[in-house]
Amino acid sequence: MIILTGASSDLAKWDSGATRDNIKFRFSSVIKKTVKKAEEFGYTAEVYDLGTLGMGKPFRVVDQSFIEKGYYEREVVSGYKSRSLFKPAMVKACLTEHQDLIVYIDGDAELRDSIDEIDSGDYDIGVTLRDKLEFTTEWYKKYSDIVKFVNAGVIFFNATPATAKFLDEWERVTQEVGNDQMALNKLTCPVQYPEIGSIEIINGVRVKYFSCMQYNYYYFNEKYPSGVKIMHYKGIVRHFYPFDWKTRLYCILLVPLKNFAAKIVKGR
């Protein structure tokens, strides 16, 4: 099993391109923890440096906006930044080299526990399903055409002929629509929200659905993490890193109180 991750820089950036220095989050810190855990569980870790990360294999992205700001100029919907048009090519490079199960995780996602159970051999592509609690938010309603059911921060790729064809198609559609996540949803989502653990055959590709709550957790503001294998400190939840005793205490005590207060205000 190969744990594939990477980043373009060490410090997170605001949409303006300015360095975000008001939090403890560092890509290198998250990635180093993932590498350490991967080695602990007997996995091979591959880190790709997409710019100035300062660690891993160079994997250059030739796009000036991405280099300077961390995102591409293309916007499918105004306000939603496309940050990972390189992702299909990055996975293809790793799969070509290793011919093994590739577990892609974003550079702001942290492997925290063994994921041996995902190596079940019954699928080509494994994707992580958003929890339904997202579907009522204003953010989701605004960007649902892009994000639909699947979050692209964690994806599993078995080394099969169907996967190789899928990666070619994902790369093509990503460039066509201008967003890797939108392209992934177009290629892996059935009409209705699928059951966790189920498998759908879509255009000859066996797609298996895993839970974001377990393998791509970013619900720090909604629910305390339990049984989480991969934590994703994306965008608006990066201040929850590191997930130490202070953060745990905050999630246990303050998050429920904030949510309760919000319900009371909303109900007035």
C-alpha cells in the first residue's frame, strides 16, 4: 500500500495569496506525521513537492497562479477556487511507478490509524462520501454542482486496467470542467446518494464508497471524531491542527455548546 501525499508550500495561504500565519498549521508537519504513521503500519509513503514544500520528490506544476497563490484562475462557480488540477497526473505518476494500491490524501490530511481494511480487492476506485449533515448548509447548496457526494481529499486507487482508464478520463474531465473534485463526482457518483460500503459499476469501473467520517474527517465543528482513520484539516478547519489535548477538550466541551446556542438563535 502506497500513501501518496504532497503540497506546493509549507505555509497555508489565504485566497489572496497571502501567507496564513495566524494558525499553527504547517503542511510539512502534517505530512511528516502521515509519513511516520505510514511507516509504523508497514505502508510506503510517497511525498511529492509541488513547488516549495522542501521535502519529497519534485512534481512541478506549470501554472503561475498556482505557484504564486496556491490555486488556479479557473472558477467553475464564483468564489470556489480550483486548487488541484494536477491531481490526476500526480496519481498516475505514482501508480505507474509502484503498481500497488495508492491511497491519495491531500497534504492537509493526516493519517492517524491503520487502514488495512480498505485493501479488500473488490473495487477499482474508492471514494469518500460526504456526511449528509453537509447537505443542509448554505455552502453546500451554493456549490453542490461541484462537490455533490464525494470529497476529493482522500481517494483509493487499486492497480487495475480499469483504474488506468479511469485516471485518463479523470484527467481529461478535470481539464474540461476546470475542477478535479467536480470531475471526480461526475465520474463516480450515481444519481442517488449511495450506501457506505456499497459498490457501483460506472462505465466499467468498480467504485466503492467509504465514509468521510472515518477516512476523510473534517467535521470538527459538528461532531467529535470517533474511530477516525484520516483527519482532513481543510480550509476553514485548519485551526483545529494539531489535534492535541487542547483541541480535544475544545471539541468535547465548547463545540456542543456553540451548536446548541446556534440552534436556539435559529429557532427564535
